Amino acid sequence: MKKHTGRVSKGIIKSVVIAVLLSAVIGVGLSLAFPQKVEAQTVRTCLNRVNIPVDELHWVYVPESPDELYTEEQFFFLAGQLISDGVVDASDCPSGGLMLNGYANACGMARAMTAVTEIQNMLNESILAAYDNVGVPPVLLKQLISTESQYWPSVEDNSHYGYGHITPIGMLNALQWNSDLYAKVCPATAAGDCATNYSIANQILVSLVDTCETCEYGIDPDAVSRSVDVLAEVLLGFCFQTEQLVFNATGWRSNLVVDYATIWKLTLMSYNAGSQCVYDAIASSFEVTQGPIDWSHISAYTSGAQCLRGVHYADQITTQYFDFPPND
């Protein structure tokens, strides 16, 4: 923050306004919203792959090659977008292959299945590279993209962007916590204002819209890697914030309270329902355990529709899909 004398600068006023917006929109109290250097851990909990429960390996496992992330799911929203944009011809299907909500009907899905399969696997190499470069569990990242956007990197409701349906408030939050993300996406002209400027956050998000009318599958293949990498950095920013939430709620360093799998489930909960839900669930669980907590504690001591939605979201993304680790 810039030094000032005599009166409050416009920049500071803007920062306070953004902080209040963060608090109001995603449930982040001002004491929780900004980084504070209160922990001294050699390895960040978010990046410390130790003590992983066996029953979590199906989503924490790191594949040896992108081919292991191959899927053949029927995504009716994705198929509907491909038909609507003229990427797939379903003119011989009833209603042109579309239902009233814009999703593909059964015939439209059949016509689009080849493209749908190609698109959902177009990201596999980038997802695995994002683990190497950023550290986000690759299966988690793939299943989050599947849940949020069905691999269609567009803008929804003028507020949810790209593969991860990131919102401007979500981007601002991640920028506060992840300096690598800040370095990758903030323009040089931001002059230190990037993490508090809603307009800049919106510009960053617009750059993650990778749909392309002239591309073979309606998606710009040259933009995929960057978009996946940025999403991974956003998730890591949320995870770093979650480490702080654990400390704030318990007074203990995060690695002494939760394991690797639990910190990432809490991150997913925050990404969906907001950090206040995570803080309250940790505080309630720790009050009972007075020591380490796991996801079963979080699930048991979470209340309220919004926060329970966050628990369900984390469970949905980390549910078993792949047979990891592979049987010998």
C-alpha cells in the first residue's frame, strides 16, 4: 500500500471498496481476505503430498501420461453449444438436435459425440503440465472443469468465464493470495492495482474465453494451455488462502491440522461457497477435536444451505471416476 499523508488517496478508497465487495459477495471477512504472514512452514500444505489416505488416491494420484486422463463422457451442454455454433450438424435430428434449454437431445448428442470426446481430451496434456508447473492435482483439475463448464471455455451470464467459470470476484481473491498468478496475468500498466481492480480482473477473464468460430472444434487450441494454467494458479491461490483460514480458525499451522487431501477439499468448498463457510466449518470441527481434523469432521460440522452446497461440490469433484492408482 502506498504511503500517504493528510488525506486518503483514491487508490486506498478503491482498495477498501473492493475489500468490502469481497466480503459481501464471497463471504470473506476483512480479517480473512488478505494475506498475513503468520505461518512459518517449510513446505506449503497445498504442495506437500504426504500422508495421503488410500481412499483418496483415486483423485490425488498423478498420472504418468496424459493418456491416463482420457474420458468418453456424454456432455449434453457441450454438445448443445457445438450444435448451436454450427460446429456439429444435427439438422436431421428432431428440433435440430436441441432441447428448449439449449442442451443437445439424444439425437444431437449422438451427432456430436466425436467432437465431444475430442474436446474433453484436448486439455489432458495441459492439465498434467499444470501439475508440473503449478502443483494442482490433475484429476481434481480435470473433474472441476468437467463440472463447471463441460470443457466449453465461454462466458456464462456475463460473470463466469473460461473452463473454471471463474468470476471477477474470484479472480481478485486469487490474485491477493498467489503472486505467481499476479505475475502471469496482470498487465504492466496495472501499477500495483491489479488485485483490487474489478475492471482489470474482468479483462483477464475475457482472455480466458477460448471459443473460436473458425477453429475445427469451436475452441482455439493455441489458447488452451494458458487458460488451464491460469485456472490452476487461481485454484492454488484459493488453496493458499485456505491455509490461512485453517490458521485463523485454530491458531495452529495448517499442516498440523489437515492433510493434503483435506486442504484441497476445503479449497474446492471455498471456490464454490466462499471462505466464510470454510472458516466456520474448520472452527466448529476444531472446537470438537482440539487437534487434527479430516473431511468427515468438516462434513459433520458444516451447516447452512450455501455451505452444505460447498461440501457437496467438493465431494462431487473428488468422487471416484478413474481407477487410480492403476492395478498392476
